[in-house]
Amino acid sequence: MTTQKKKRERDIEKNYPMKQFVKKLRRLADCIEQGQRFQIQVAGE
């Protein structure tokens, strides 16, 4: 299976309430600023 096909099968869309989305972005930004790791889980992977 090609990487492109795997990627398409895994792509998902999810809607979050604005406050929850902002919280996630803030966590990401804080980790980047502090040089920490930030893990994103997509479809359980």
C-alpha cells in the first residue's frame, strides 16, 4: 500500500467547540515554545 493511500484512509475531520479547539492549540503552542514534545493521535494511531 502506498503512503499516499494510507494517509487518505487515515485522514479524518472532527469538529470541536471553539473553546476546546483553542485549548488544544494553546497546548501545542506552549509545547513548541518550551521545546517539549506534543503528541497528536489520529484515529487511534
